[in-house]
Amino acid sequence: MRIVITLSLFLFFASIAMDITAQGVFKGKVIDSKTKVALVGASLKLDEIATGTITDGEGKFSFENLKFKSYVLLVKYQGYYDVVQKINVESFVNQEIIIEMRLNIRELTTVEIRDDKIVSHPYSKQTISRVTLSQEPVRDIGDFLRSIPNVSAIRKGGANLDPVIRGFKFDQLNVQVDNGLSMEGGCPNRMDPTSAHVEASDIEAIEIYKGPFALRYGPVMGGVINMLTINPRPYETFSVFVKGNMGYESNWNGMRQHVTVLGGNQKIFFALTGNDARYGNYSDGDGSLVKSDFRKMGFTGKLGYAPAKNHRIIFSASKFYARDVAFTALPMDERTDNTSLYSLDYQAKNISNTISSLEFKAYASLINHVMDNNERPFGDTTSSIAAIDALKYGYRAEAGLNIAKGHLFVGTDFYRVEKDGQRDKIMLSQFPMQIGLIPLKVENLWNQAVITNLGLFGEYKREWTMWEMVVAIRGDFNQAYSDSISLLNMMGVDLLGTPADSTSSELINFSFSAGVTRNISEFFTLGASFGRGVRSPGMIERFIVSLPTGYDNFEYIGNPNLKPEANNEFDLVLRFNKSQIGAAEFTVFYSFIQDYIGGEFIPKTIQKPLTQSVLGVKRFENLGNANLAGFEFGYNSPTFWKMMVKFSGAYTFGAIKEIEVLEFDANGNAINAEMVSNDPIAELPPFEAKLSIGYKLFDMKWIPKADFRYVAEQNRVSEASLEPVSPSFYLINVSMTYRFSDYLDVACGINNLLDTEYTEHLNRRVVGTDYRIPEPGRILYLNVNYNF
Amino acid sequence: MKYIVFFVLLIIAFSSCQKDNDEVQVVYAIKGFSQPYKVVYAIGDLNKTEVFNIDPAGSTSYEWKAELQAVPGKVTYLYVESDENISNVSGFHATIFVEGKVFRRAYDYDGTRQMPNDTTFYIKQFGTIPF
């Protein structure tokens, strides 16, 4: 008996010892399934092992010091389908396998996501790929971004939704294209945010960084949205590929088409894209028609040249046109919008042991924007036509350096914005003072306004076994000036009277961020970040000449003397990843905002409004402190499961510490004002949760899916902005994708299956009413994606 | 097979392209004056107007017309000044037609400008061409 016990104990401890001192080795080779050629640089990762490996010059790889157990192996290589397979590491056996990877033609045309050298971000970063975009009826990027937790968008019409991240919006966000190209929209009411000037079908991926942490990409306060468009790339031999998609949506009776031609050889390569979209008016769930039509078209040409290995130069030119875009929440519609974008990019990698990357980008954007009120009832008595020209140009230069066992990015960026525009009011109903002259009033919207910003930045990342650290700093020198901010009445008297020499300002801003991530167990990582992001006021806030630009029903006057706005934010991110269970992420954040920019009422005795039916005039001012807080969570099932489960939720709340709340009489005159503490910030979305369930059938050829979305009532509303509450609702969408072949796949579905009548909290009110723009009712859609 | 599919998709894509041809016919017409009068009309660009002196040579059956092409959304404007009181003139009209249909029409003058020893009658019609 004693011998049995002793032997048992020996075997038990021996097994533990073997496990602790596991010497399992797993190695092999990765090859192309057709040509059997070794694939160099393929990435391999075993679940539960923090770091992966890549294949060497002969396509070989090796994992060592493995425990004797089963693992799930994930193999990735650009242009090939991923390989996911289970492997069993056994004692006394050196595993060696051949992994064959199948070519994916569509992936050959995929953009390379920029490597920021951070393995596990201590803040929230999400990347949305082209695959996701191609399966949805994406008619507008801002509309599509609403599918991401704690990202919403302000709707003023059928298209051109304006993104909001955790309650931060407009100039509080850094929205850019292709790693640095930024634009200045033409409209003072933000009919044309940056995301509206990029065609959704041109997008290959979208990166979203929440918080003031990603300081490499420009001044940032609330977050960065980086839209990556289709880029040309070199090919081993001369090749030409064609890919495109066509989409249709019922309800809108909307059609859109997009085609891309990519090709070239190792030295010279190109990408040409063209797109067209025409959408009509949609009906809401109650059958009421909503004026929402628009037409958009555009084309882009990119030419690349690789002077040497690992060096690339790309020149890009784009033209986008929008016509007759209806904005039912604004007093005007967009009649024409012509956008020209130009950029010159240089990229080099692996220059030396120290210099891992060099990037340089020079860009220019020119927007000509014309809007009018000709489709408004009051357009028959006073025809208003506004024309604005906005020019923005700049550069971004960055070097990536391997220093002190870590990685350092240093760089500089610069931009200059020039904006000018006027509104012509043709007083049709007025008697002409002289025959032949129709009474005309010309009002400046901007008067030769200019803003420049020069930035210097650095970001250092260092990794240890269990820790990863990222610190970043940034300095900005911001200058702004304009010709006089004036508004002449019919007698030639200046109603605003800000002379040109009172409009100039210079600001020096410092931002910083620091974050750490720690593996707290085999499956959990915990990240914490603190950052202070400072942004200078924008064109509208500094220089706009009396226009209803805000959420509330007031005219706004710019204030050249505004102080910068600063967001001090702390984020905590908990991540879980176990291959057999899936991946989950939970984030909480708290923001303390200083010098929050909002509107301060100007009594009518000092300044009367120029627009009919507004409540009065406000001037942009720094209102003091505000705070925002909230959370996001998400879960994704393992990729090798046949069933696909995705669950997410998000909520943000916030308030301004102290703000003036006005009281009005029956005639709309302000009769009283009082200071209110902790008034909720306007336009914060309510809590929402989403569940998506799909199933992969017939070797992933056919994937049906159902989405459920619940949005709670929003009753934390701004008293100062007279914001109404919004009711709760839930939606059901169903869809299906079918892959006919490597060249053709189809996605179809029904959004708002139950034809629910609902509105999002961030939808603006239809002009002249108290109700928000309703969302579309039931929509049947069809997307056809092809690759040749 | 893939090229057949490609060309079918290409044909579908091109067939859905529509040529923009939204222009409509706009006609300004005035009938019923017997004495000289002044006409101002414009369409779209209302900064550019011309004053036309029209003499019907004593005949109320004379009809003055101006035909233009314009896209929906453009503003139409017709202004007439005369010393003649046409209130009791049967068949008088000052009309803006869009695509052959009456868009705006006046049967009488809108008002007067009183000058010493002189009264000038005026008519003003305007509106945005419907979409």
C-alpha cells in the first residue's frame, strides 16, 4: 500500500514537474497552397502565448518552451486567407508541420494598417475592416460609425452625419484621411463634416482612437477617426485587378456603384476609383415622407513609385461632387459641394537598425460649398444663397526610431486653413428702391479668416515581459486672424463691430498622455491611461458672423479671444482573451474638461438676431468646467466557432458645472436668467446595447445573421439648450451574405425589420418644429461585391 | 465565366447612370397694356437684371413674352411698372409659366408709387421653380 501511495505521489509530482519545466517544441513551414513557395514573414500566434512569431527567409517558424497541451494556432499573411487550426504539443515529440495557405485575391488589394508598435493599447482603439463595410449598406460614413459602441452621429438630413465619440464632437475630434490629411468643411452648420467628403466605398479601413491619447496624429481632445482609403501597392509581376460593388436600398430607392482598378509592377503601381450614389426621400416607420435625397459622385487617381525596396512614393488626386443634398433640420440645403483633395506621401521602412520608419505627407484640400433656402417655404419671399470657399493645406513628417529597447516616434505637423464666404439675401418681397435693382443684402459668414497650427510630437513605447508602457507629448503653436467681423445693416451701420486688429490670437498648447498595460493573468490584461489633450478653438467658434450654428435655436457670433479647451481623461481597460471562449473588453473613462466652449446669451438690447424665429443671439465663450464619464463593453466569440456571437454596450453621461439657463415669455423674449449647476451636456446619446448572432454554413459560403439593438430613453437632457427627451426603442435587423466564389459575393438583408417608427437622440429637430428627424422605416438592401 | 459576370455587372452599372437633364422651360408673359410700360425680369442670378421698355402701340391684345431655360430651385422674378391703370382691363395678366403651366399670375397691379402729379402702378411676381 505504501509503495502504491509513494509511486502515485511520485508520478503526480513528476507530471507537475514536467508541466512546469515543459520543453515542448512546435515548428514547421508555411507555404502557398498552389505554388508550394515558402511564405516569408507570415505571422503565427498560439492562443495563450503572449507573443507570436514570424516565418524566416525559408518560410520556417518555431515555438519553444511550450507546455504539453493543445493550442489553437492562427496564421496570417497579407493576401492569403487566415489559417486557424488546433495543434497538440506532446512530450518527447518535436512537432513539425507544413501549413498551406490559400491565396485571397481580395486581400491583395487591402490597405496596410499602419503599425504603431503597440501590442496592447492602454486605451480604446478599434479598427473596422473593409469586409465589415462591404457587407453593410454604407451610404454615409458617419451613419455607419454609429454601429460602434459609444460612437454616435448627429443627423441633420439624409446624408453627411457628423460623428460623435463619447459626447465629444466637431472640432473636439481629430478626423483625418490616410494618416494625416485633414479638411475644413465649407458649411457653418457643418453640413459637410470631414467624413462627408470621403466616399464610403473608397474606405479600406477605419481606425478609431477614443480619448486624448493618440497625440501623434494631430491635436486631439476627444478622439481620432482615421479613414484609410484604397491605396496602390507594388506587385511581383505586372498585374491588374478590378473590384467593385453595387448596392441598392429600398425605401430610399437608393442606388450606389463603385469600381476600383488596381495594378502595376514592383516599381510603378496605381489605383483608380470611381463612385456614384443617388438616393431619394425615405419614409419613416409611420409612413411619413422625410426629405432626405442626395446625389454624390467622385473619382480618385493614385500613382505609386517604389524607388528602392521598402521605399514608396504615392501621389493622389481626388474630386468629389455633391448635388442637392437635403437637410430638413437646417434652414438651407446643400446645392453644390465640390471637393478637391491632393496629397504626396513618402514612406520608408527598415532604413537601419535605429531608424525603423520614415513618413512624410504633404496635402491640400479645397472645398467650394454653395447652399440655399430655395426649397423652404420662406425661400419664396427671401432667397438666401451662401457660397463658401475653404482651403486647408499642410504636412506631416515622422520618424520611427528603435531606442533604448523601445520604440520612439518623433515628428512635426503643420496646417493652414483659409476660409471666406458670404450669404446673399435677395429680398424678393420688398419693393425695389430703383427699377431694375432687386433689393439685395450681402452678409459675411467668414471674412478672410485664417488659422495656422504647427505641432511637434513624440511617442515612446517600451515593452517588458508582463508590461507595456506608452508615453506621448505634444506641443502646438496656433495662430488665427481674420478681417473685421462685421455685419452691416441696410444703413451701412456695423452691428457687430470687431475690427481686424482685434481678431488675432496666438495660443501655445501642451498635451501629454501616459499609459501602461499589464498581463495580470494568462487571459487578462489591464490597461490604464491618463492624458491631457488641448485643442484650439475652430473657425466657427472664433469667426462665424451671426448664424444659427448650434444645437439650440440661437444665432451664434464668433469670439476670437477664446481660450483653448482641454480634456483631462483617465481610462481603464480590462481585456480578456481565451481562444476557446472568445475575447471581451470593458472600458471605463472619466473626463474633466476645462474651459468648455459653449454659447453665452447676449441681450436683445445689445444684439438682435437677424434670422426670423430664433430665440436670440449667443456668443461663443469659455463656460468653465465640465465632466464626462461612461463605459463600453464588448464580446466576440472565437473565430473558429461556427456560431458568431457579438455583444456590446455603451453609455456616457456628463454635465457642465455651471451654465446660464434662460426663461422665455410667450413671445419668445428672454425674461429671466439663472445660473444652474451640473446641467447635462446636450447631445449625449443614451445607453444602448447590441447583440448579433450569425452562423457559418457550408464552409463559410453562407452566413445568415440577426442583430438586436436596444436604446434606452434619454431623459438626462440639457435645460440650457432646451433639449427634449427621447423615448426608448429597439430594432431588429436580419441579413445574409453568400459567397459565390472568390470573385463574387452578395450581401442582402432587411434593416428595421419591424418597420419601427423611431428617432435617435442625436437627430436634430426638423426646422420650425419640436420633433426630431425620424429614422428610416424598413429597408431591404442588396450589395454585390466583385473582384477580378 | 468571371469575365461574363464582370461585363454583366458593368452593363448594369452603366445602365443605371442617368444624364442630368433637369432644365425646365420658363416663360414670362404680359398682356393687356395699351400704353408703354417697363419690364424687369431675371432668373437664377438676380444680380443681373435688365429694364425693357415695351410699347404695345395702343393694342391691349399685344402679348409680350420672354422664354428661358432654368433648373428647379432657381428663383424667378418679374417686375412691371406702368402709368396705366389696368384694373378694369379684361384679360389682363402678368404671368410666370413653368413647363407651360401657370406658376405665378397677377390680374391686377400690386400697388402704386405716388409721386407729385404722377402715379406709377407696379406688379411684382416671383417664386422658386419647384423641384
